[in-house]
Amino acid sequence: RRSNAPFLSLKRDTPMIILDCETYANYFLLSMLDTDSGKIKDFELFDGQDFDSKTVTAILKKHTTLGFNSSNYDMPVIVAALRGDTNAQIKQLSDDIINAPKVWPVLKKHKINIPASFDHIDIMPIPIGQASLKIYGGRLHAPKMQDLPIEPSALISPFHRKTLRLYCHNDLQVTRILYEELKPQIALREQMSKQYSIDLRSNSDAQIAENVIKHELEAKNIDCTRPTVKIGTKYKYTTPKHITFKSPLFNDLVAMIERTDFVVNDNGQVALPDELLTKISFDGAEYQLGIGGIHSCESSQAVIAQDDECLFDIDVASYYPYLIIDGQYYPKHLTREFLTIYESIVNRRIEAKRNKDTVTADSLKITVNGSFGKFGSKYSFLYSPDLLINTTITGQLTLLMLIEMITSAGGRVKSANTDGIVILCKRHNVQAIRDTVSLFELNTIFSMEYTEYRALYSINVNNYLAVKPDGKVKGKGQFAIGGLAKNPTNTISVKAAIAYLTKQTPIKDTILHCQDIRDFVNLRTVQGGAIKDNQPIGKSIRWYHSTSTMTAIHYAKNNNKVPKSDGAKPVMDYPDTLPTDIDYQFYIQEAKNIIKSCGVNHA
């Protein structure tokens, strides 16, 4: 359903129904899973079997249904089956959808209209960082991973129907696992949908931001037509008055930025000009500018606060929103009304946080933060390359100004990334640094948040482990464990490295005592499919390192080795007990490599 359609309330008196379809030239399957009972019902169309349109229509009207990539695929092919299309016609629609860059022209060509009485949620856009259903299932450790067992071009025999039903049922279970993981995000989208009277349940964060802001602008009769910016358009940057430097290095940098042309390229974006790509060296640290933000360039760095030292993170709260408000930046085609609405949303979020209204605060956070990325997208009505440049460059110069001030107060910057810095200083300098930060807050509209660490172990700026005084840890990149945004990769080795760095636990103790197969697996997508010893595995594959095999996994299309897969044993179905052939020495060495890459050499 379109995101700007009138919002229908969830049909809460009935179970959520998860659906999935399989489409072939002589066979169509719709499977539905009742999330309350766990029962699955199949509806098929093939020679000699009519599609039960009456029952399917009744279910779709009575229940809220849910799927993965279902708004653009499953619901259209279901509608085709409901109106009496043949298997060949449904297959043609399916092929056209899969091969088209955009879905809506295909639906128009095939005269497909999704009835407004069908209340449906597509959860594919919700997780940050798009992945396939199979990969999400692997990230959430679904018991069984399986690729389509029969080629899409095949003709389906009676024997094959059971195979496809079982495959489709597994996809339903994987979708259910993902649905359970996403329930809080779905609930938040329901709340926002009611607030704005538009269906936001199948929206990504960025889409929500776009739809909410558009809703409020159009209420003020602002034209939200997507703007066109010519390739080659040049922009200049003007430095805000609050940015001042003492160092000639930074003053020269500001002058260079103001001389530079920022040019819109073929894809509608603005890349950082070559003259600004040179690393900046200041007080023993190096920094790299970027369109997305500034970051420091440390590697293999272990910072451990001594008794007379303090190590802490200083983050700017709501950095980009306040940069936009303070700089009075707005898309020119949307007038200053954009800024009025945007500032109102930011202020409402602050008030909600103050009142501990977490639902409202979280929903407004999505709107505030999700909109920023759309400023650089030529496909969005928010498209505004000059706003993106002004915001990000101002943010980087502002952070450099804070770094210069803190350095003058006796602090040493050990890491910096976009909206925060990590400082090491003597304890007797802490108050001077806090006073300096307070002065920075007075000269800007920013407020700062402090987090103390006792140690920081960095592979690089995007892969680090920060250890708090109470022993709790914050991990990013390789040190982040679990979640939907990252494939599991030798998790037990990461856990062993963390235990060693934080508690001095011997690496072997952590690894040898682990009884969970999920901590030993690797997950990745292999384009074109993977093979092991000439046997096909699939495109989304999962394995552990074994002592019972020496061979690697290879790409089926060219026989190239899948990286780091020597001695890999596929584990597409999780076993009931821990395998006896786990190569523990491999995982021990991996943990040692992680520790060494953080600048610690005595593991």
C-alpha cells in the first residue's frame, strides 16, 4: 500500500498472518502462517487445482498480513491469482517485477491494484542496511537456511510441489523470526501512523522522515515536488561566524574550503574535492575530512588510562539537527517553512525526552535523523546538495574547533568520528577541559554528553572496543556482537578477545568452554552461489571451521575461493548438539589476531 494512503488500524482482534509466494510457469503457491497458532495453510494453482480465491480474499480482509518484499512482489502476484490469472500470466507478472528497475510501471501494465481493504505490512525496508531475507535469518541464527531448491524457469511436477511447500514454509518461519525482532520498530511505526494518519508501517527510517515532513509541509500548502539540480552545478561554502581558530593550520584549511568548488556529479551527489582529501596532522593525530563527516586515522591503538589519567568520550547531542537549526539551513525550494517544521520536531522531541515519553521521543528521533540522508538523494523531494555540504562541512570544522580548544586545555585526542571525540588527560586537567567544553557550548547551541572509559582498544576508528570503569563495554564494527546490521564472523573469537582485554581471561578458556554453535559460525552472501567439494550450498551460506576438512568453499561461477573459508564446513541446518570437529586452534588464533590488531602484543 502506498505510504500516503489513509491509515487503517491494525485488526487486533485477529492473529497476524505472515505470507509468502512461489511462482512458476505451471505452478503458483501462497502459504500463510498464523502467528498465534503456528499453523500454516497452503493455497495452490496448477492444472487440475483451482486457486481458492474466496478463502484467500476472506483472510486478507479479516487479518493484517505481513511479508518480506511483499508490497512489491507477493501482494501483486496474489491479486493476479485472485482475479483468475493463469499460471503463465502470473509467472509473466513475476518475471516482469523481478527484471524491472521500478515496480509501479509493471503493475500499471498488468492492471494490478491492491485493494484498500487488504491491510498489509512489508517489513523489508525496516532494518537499517538492506539485506536479503536469508541473510537476516542467518544474522538472527534461524535454525535452517535454504535457497530456492528448484530453478525459477523449471516446470513443477507433482513430486516437486512438496519440496516447494517445505521451502516456502521455512521462509515463513524465517520471516516470523525477523518479525519478532522488529516488533518494537513496528509498534513505533503504528503509533506514528495514527499520529499522522498515514501508513508508515512499511517505511524505513528515512522514508518515515520524508513522509512526515512532507505531510506537515503540504498542510501549509508548500509544493513538495522533487527538485532538479543540473550535473556540474557548483556550490561555495561560507564559514559560520561561530567557527574561529587560533592555529594557522586550521585557518588555512578554512580558507581552502571557502575557495573550493563543490560540484554535483553524474549521480546527483557531491564528492569531496581532491584538494580536501589530504590528511590533517594536529597535535600528534591525523584527521580525514569527508562529505559524511570527519574521522581520525588511528590504527592498532591501545589506550589505557593510568591512575593519574582520565579517558572519556565527549559527544555532541543531536549534532546534525542543531547544525541545521543553528546555520538556518533549509532546502530553498521548500522555503523557510521547512526550518520552522524541522525545528518544531526537534523541540518536541526534546520535550518528550524531558517528560520521559519514550514513544514520542523515539518516533521524532526517526524523523529528525532520517531526513538528513535524503538531502543528498536526487530521488527525494528533500534533495538539497548545498544543505548537505553546509551541514557536514560546518560539522567538521566545528569538531576541529573543539579539538583545538581541548588540546589547548591539556587534553589529547585519541579518536574522533563525526560528532564525538575521545580525550585522554591528566586528572588534574579534567576540570579545565570541562570548563573549555562549557565555553564551547556557550559559543554554539550544542550540548555535550560525557562517557568515561578506562581503556580504548582500536583496530581503526570504525572498529574499536571501549571499556567503561565498571567493566561494561561498547563495541563497534568487529567488536559489535549480534543484531541485524552485521553478519556473524567467528563471534567466539571476538568474545574471547573482549574477555582477555577486559578481564585478562585466557583465550582458550573462553573458546573451549563455549557450547553454542552460533558463536562459531560465519555468514556471507556468495554471488552466483557457492560450492564445497563440487556440491552446491547456496547463495547465502553459513559455516564453521572444522578439523575434518581441509578444502575451501568456492564460487560456483568461476571456482574462486571464498575468502577465509579454508577448512570450512557448511552448517545450513543447526545441529542439536555441538559438533565434535570444531577447529578450536583456528578460533584461538583469530582471537589472538584481533587482540594484536588493537596494538596489544602479549596475548
